[in-house]
Amino acid sequence: MSRRRIVIDASCLLKPLTGVGVYTNRLITALLGRASNIDYVLWANSLKGRIDISQFPSGTWSCIRTRCPGKLLLNLWAHTKWPKLESFTGSCHLFHSPNFYYHHVNQAKTVATVHDLFFLRHPEMTERFGGQYFSRIVPKRIPEVDAIIAVSQSTARDLEDLLNVPPAKIRVIHEAVDPAFSRTASMEDELQVLSSFGIHAPFILTVGTIEPRKNLPFLVRVLAKWHERSSLKIKLVIVGGAGWGMNELRNEIARWNAESWVHLTSYLDQKSLAVLYRRCLLFAFPSIYEGFGLPLLEAMTCGAPIIASNNSSIPEIVHSAALLVETDCEDAWIEGIQRLIHDSALTQQLIQTGYSQVRMFSWEKTASETEDVYKDIL
């Protein structure tokens, strides 16, 4: 196959990187590190020019920066077929959207990554702009895309069940964990990180943007009731940016007078987050729905025992490397937390199984399978 020019939308690489941004960053890094006959072009659209691409390896790739209001472009593409993508990027053989923001193209083949269909499964828990946009655009535009990458079998099933997407059009390609989480720090450095956050007691960790589907008020309630039954006092450390469900979480914390043992941080750098994973008693993931669940891989990499909801993609990602419980069953969560804290044999079994499970995922594999999708449709 002759050389191909492939454009990847890098517009989501705004710091701090969240789930889709992390996926896009690591995928691009892995793709650019591969020897191939592809000339990659990163399209970085940001009104304020805040997209940093300095971390990517050198090679035969280029970047095109534009400064158009993102919401304006999305609304134009939602209601018209103008402007064509190539008016920003020049001609290309294929365009890949790592998040399903639809773009009109002239003749280029198109690939879209679909992370989840939460906005269709639980519209009542979806943020207004994003939920309305995706609910309107995805069902309408999915038939026009040449190939779809689903990040889990769970998301693939949702595409088939909710949108009647033919299975032949879907390729399941898992995400992976950043290698930085495999690096260890000295005891002194770890204690310094904990001290900087004022964490001096045993703690349970949870990670994710604070929004309704993460089910964090439920976790606060579970731990408040666990505290009523136990003499062991532990903290809950919540790592993640404030989303649109912040008030509900704060109200639940106040309701249980939990300000002394609930610790909120914003997004953390990987080094600090890895320390929290390694130092926590356990990692709790009570999410109502996940398309993939990247924090699960991070926790397994760092040796944190996991208790998680038994829904959506979560069992697929952890297999037997976590204690899975019903999402909204308080008694099951209280009992599960009790088991992980006091049953050292179970804890070690989950940790060792997690080390084995996480080796099933790599960004090199993700990049290779993604390039296979490109080649199949070109």
C-alpha cells in the first residue's frame, strides 16, 4: 500500500487530561512510534491554543493548529454539511475521531472511537450540552462512518442493541494503562506525597470525574454506615475534577458529617496518583456505567485490591481480579469492604490476579489493531 495521509483529531488534548484525552494521548503516542507507511497529521483545534503536543515522539508526522470555537463547529456540523473537515486539514485519505464528535468530510474514509453510550442508557444522568449533542448526533451520523472502534465488548453490544449497528462495522479494541503507573517511588517520596495532601490515616481511594454516573454519594453513604459498625476509622480519598454532580456529593458529605474523613482532590499528576493507588487500603469503583474503566487498569497495575460494581464493561476489564458487587446494594458494599480490609488472603489473591490481568492490555497492541482498522477500509 502506498503512503497514506491520516488525520487524527487531537482537539481533546486539553489539560488536565480526562478519560478520552488520556486515550487519545496514549494512542497517538503509540501510533507515532510505529514504523509504517502512514503520514499522520494531528488536527489541534483550540480557540485559546492550549493543546500541547510536545510530548509526542519525533517522526514523519505534522500538526495543523486552528482556533475555531469548538461548540460553533459542532453545531454547524450537527445542522449543515459545512465546513468540510479538509478546509482545515487539507486532503487526506482517512480521518479518525477519537471521540464521536461528527465531522463532515469530502472523500476521506472515516473512523470513530465510541467510548460509551451512557447518554442513551441513562439520559437522566447526562450533562446537558454533551448529552443532548450526543443523543441527537450519534444515532443520526453513525451510519455514515466507515468503521467504528468500540473500547469494550460492552460498548459494542450497546452499539448493536441501541443503534442497530452491524457487528461487521465494529472493531473492539481495548485501551491500556500508561507505563508510568508501573514505576515505583521511594518510601520517603510516597510519604511526602501523602503528607502534601494531608493524608495520615488508612484510606479508601476512588478516581473519576465527579458526576452522577460515578455514584460517589452512594459510596459516601456506604462508608458512613460502615463507620457506624467498625472501630477502624478510615478516610475516603476522591480524586477527580468537579463535574456537574458536585452539589449532590457535597450534600451527602454534609448529611453524614463526613467532612473529617472525606478528602477531595482535583486531578493529580500520574506520579502522585500512582502513590495513592499503591498506598490505599483498597480501590472502590461504584460506577453505574462505564464504557471501559481506565482507573481499574491503573489500580491493578499499582497493586490495589479492587471492589467494583458488577455492570457494563467492568467485569470484562477486571475478570476475576476484583470483588464485584451489585451497584446499589449497600449491604453488599459494606460486606465487601469489610472482607477486603480484614481478609488478607483474598486481598493478596486479587492483587496477584490483577497483575496478571493488566498484562493483557498494552498501547502497542491498541495501536497495532487501530492501524489494522485503517488498512481494512483504505
